[in-house]
Amino acid sequence: MVSNDTKNRKGSIFLAGGGSADESAKFDKVFLSILHNKTILYIPIAMEPGYFNYETHYDWIVATLTRLTDEFLSIDMCTDLNRIDLKKILLYDAVYIGGGNTYRLANLMRASGFDEILKEYNKRGGVIYGGSAGAIVLGKYISTVKEEDNDRASDDKGFNMLGGFSVRCHFKNNSDIQSFNYEQLSENIILMEDTAGILYKESVFKVITGDVFIFNNETVSPASSRF
Amino acid sequence: MPVERINIKEPINFPSDELVSFLDRNEYLLSNNELLAGSPRLSVANMPFRQDNHEYKFVDEPVNIDAAFLLLDPLYINKYFESRGFSILDTMPVVRNDSTTLFTSAGIQIFESVIFDEDTAESELVFINQPVLRTQYMDGIREGNALSFINISTGALGITMTEHYRILQIWLDFLIMLGLDKEKIYFKVKQAERKWGDKVMRGEMIFIVYDGLEIGDAYYIPSVDQNTRDNFSVSDIGFGLERIAWILKGGSFFDTFTGYKVPRDVNSLDNRVMACLHAMIILVLEGLSPSNKSHGYRLRLFSKTIIRYVKGDMSSVERVLEPIISRWSKWTNNPARDTNDVINIIMQENYRNFNRLLLDYLSQVSGKKTSGFNINLSTTELIMRLRNSHISSDIINNALKELRYGE
């Protein structure tokens, strides 16, 4: 639950590069350590439902997080954002947004109004963890991964919760940014490798794990530990 | 094994000729479906589908109460499908190891080793009464939705789509034999592409709906990739036994789980508590113990959900356990514990989680730390230790009253 002592401060935002459970373990431990009641709402809808809908997604999040602590983690999953409102979401310490297709995620969140609920939740101190697509969607633009826009007609705007920065995950080398729409994406793009983990708090980005780069005016340069 | 070599890159003709023929022949209707609206080939009905607040007529106007009681016996259903040429298979454990899922989610998983390990199937036309667990619906528990239920299902390998619809016909004949009104059965169809493990299953999916309630689905996958042999087709048709029983008997959906032995007007437990209890029972029956990780995590999660609603008032929970255990025991081949053991483990876990709730509450109202107290003690022992602690008796008494302990 969002506690009274944080409700007047924006909550932290954890951005994960989207690597494996092992690659994100150190970063995930930091995330879990700040949760007072260890209550997490997991949102897997960036991915299409599987043969058993989202059952295996729930198996995955439980396995990924519970192995990192001996404390009980209360993990709920929401696959229908129309069922959740601000009052319900405030019962959780954190909202964990999983990876998949960024445009699918953004479209579903906007259609249900959950983007606004999420912003208000964070304003009131709620913690957000975004993995891969879950991180990208929080940025200014999601056209950093335009190749994921299957309809080629979607809104390229993200939720702009990262101080004007956009994000691209799974960054390997400069060929990953060839597809950038330069007009939209000329500056302030965070490029995260799979092992990267960033904590965004009080308008400052702190690199916790892995390698992070910044794209500005056609140049890629390593990010400093705080920026 | 008969094989079908189909190039899965070619789009499946949707809706298939076989589906259209099946619906026309039987004069069945489709629900409103944007994809098919205006189709000259199919009749479309304006019927609700999956609406949260839909009022089902059968709740107050049961269809066939006698048939609902017949469905309490797995042998009754087995007999029907055996007479139609299906091999009746033993149920799988709900708790799985070395599988694509932690828990059995559907009867079709009986073919998991055939599909993924390329084993030989013992039989290619099977029926199974399979208890399943689906935690993903925790936030949607209500009348008609549970965490665990019996997935009665048929599976077939290497058959044509025509044969798949013949099997669906067998199912519909079964439902009508039970007493369901054919005029109230309709379908919703879609092309589906669903990932199972590392395989993508593409095919035609039909939802079978009765009076706005989805009761089953039929999925035909023309070609499942294999590495060492030819691809083959899969027919997966399954229904929720309890939803069918609900239609037949009316009243509360959760009554089926107690074998109709605990009427809902006597037992006032919240639906979420009932759903979590059923799920706990099937897992504990199979030998699972609660923990903070892996399979046992689910048990603890369900217990904590129960405590969130009942708090310290466990009397109704204890009363309802035995009939539910008795009911589930008939449907599992894998009981590892007897009734008394199951009750003891469940109540011990519930009280453990109540202890946690009590300590957290006391910490909040008193401002004093309670982290030194052991939640694994009996609640009686824990309260005694609390009374000997730095927390005042008044605060403890008020907390116990507020949390309904001893009611």
C-alpha cells in the first residue's frame, strides 16, 4: 500500500533493460528492498495471452521475484485494466509492468484510462517497475521501438513520466538506432542494455546495474552514474 | 499416428467451411461478432457474452436439478464418452514439475509430452475429467468464476477439422441430454494464435456460450510443429463442469464444490473465500505444503486472501472444509493426505496468517514493534505471549475484537 509518509512525494520508478531473471536479479533486489509491505501488482499485457491465457506469466513473475527474498511477497496480477481504479491500485506498494510489445501495451493502457491512473498513483508515492516495454512506455516517445508498431498507425507518444527522456531497451550497438525517427528522437534517449537497471527518483536517474548510454544529436555516449 | 502436413504459413480459411457447415446443419447461432457481422453465410444472434453484471435466468429457474446431482459422480460422464469411443484417462496431478506450467491449467496438457518431447501417445482420442488451477482470475472471482474447477475435456491428435466438429457435436448432444436448451446455446468464434512453451498454436477457436455464460471452448490446431517427425493436428475441446452444474441446478455456483451439502444461505462466506478454499484443498490433498516460494507460494497466497476477508472468524471456514474435501477427493487420483490432515494443514496455515495480520495490526495501533513474535505458534499461545509483553491488554483486546477473533 502507498504509505502516508510518501504520499506527498512522487514514487520511485525502476527501469529495467529487459534481460533474464539472472541478469536483473541485483536490480530486482534493490526494487524489493524499498517496498514496505511487499505488495505488488503485476501487469503482463504487453504480451499476448498464451495458450493458457496469462497463467504462465503469473508463474514467471512469482518465480522471478520470490527467489530473491525469504519474505512473503504478495503478488497480484491484472490482465484487464478496466477492472482497476486508483483506489485499488493504491493498495499496492508497486506496479510491475512486464515486457512485450510496447505499442500493444501503450494502446491498451490508454484505451482503459490506466495511463492517467498510473501517473496519479506515482504522484502519490506509488512505485513503478517497468521492464523492457514497461520501461519504454513511461518515456516521452515510444517510437524508439517503432519496429514494434505492427499497425504502423499508432500514437508514438509515451506517458512522459521520465523528465522528457525516452527509452530504448535491449541495446546492443549503434545499428539498433538506425530506425529512429530523428525528428522525434533527436535527443535525450536512454539506451539500456539487457543487464541495465536505472532508478529514477526526484528527477535524477541513477544507474544501478549494467551499461546505459545516452543518445543525443546523433551521438551515443556512456551515461554517467547519475544524470 | 495419422499425420497432416500443412504449411502453417498459409492463412487458415476463416471461418472454416467445416464450421459454417456445422452451424448451419444444427441451426446454431453466433453471437455478435464484428469479424463476421453481415456475413451472408452465418446467422448472428444479438446475445450477451461475458458481461460482469449479466443476470443469468437459470439461477432462479434451474434447468434440471437431477442432472446436476449426476454430475457429482465422475463415472457418469466417463461412461458417456467411453460409449462414444474415447479412451478415459486418469487425471493428472494439479501440481506439476518439469512442465510448461507450475500447475495443470487444462485437460489438453495430457498431451504435453507428446507435443513437446515427441513421445508416442497412448491413445489419440481421449477424455479426461481434470481438476485445474487458474490463479490468473484471482481479481475476477464471482459467481461463475473460481480459481479451481473440473475441466472436462476431450483431446484428439491427427484428426481432420470435420472430425473435430463431429466431436463438438458429441459434446453438444451431451449437454442437451443433460437438459440444456438448444435454443440458448450459441457460439463466438475467432482465429487464435497462442503460444504454449516454445510452440505457436494457430487455429480456429470457438467459445460455447449458454445464456451469456461461457461454458466451454473448442480449439482446432491444424499443425503442431515437430522436430523428428511429421507435424500433426490437435483438437482440444473442454468445458467447466461446475458451470454446467450451475446451469442445471441454479442457486450459487459455489454450491457444486460442496456437493450441495452446505447451502449458501446457511454459509455466508464471501465468494473469494470459497474460491481460495477450494483451491487450497485440491493442492493440500495432493501433498503440497505452504511456503513463500515456488508451488507452495500459491497456498500461502490463497490463505492470506481468506484471512483478509474472514480475519479471525474461522468458524464458517472450518464448517465448510469437510464437504469440499469430500467432493474434491472423488476427482483426484492423487490424494496424498487424508481429510483430517488436510483440515489441519489448512487451518494451521490460516491461523499462521491471522497471526501475521494480528501482529501487523498491533504494530500499527500501538506504535510498538512486534517483529520478535513467532507467527508459527498457535494463536492461543501467541496471544498469551502478547499479554506478557509491552503491549497493553486493552490494545490487545480491542485488536482481537476488531479482527473478529473468537467469533
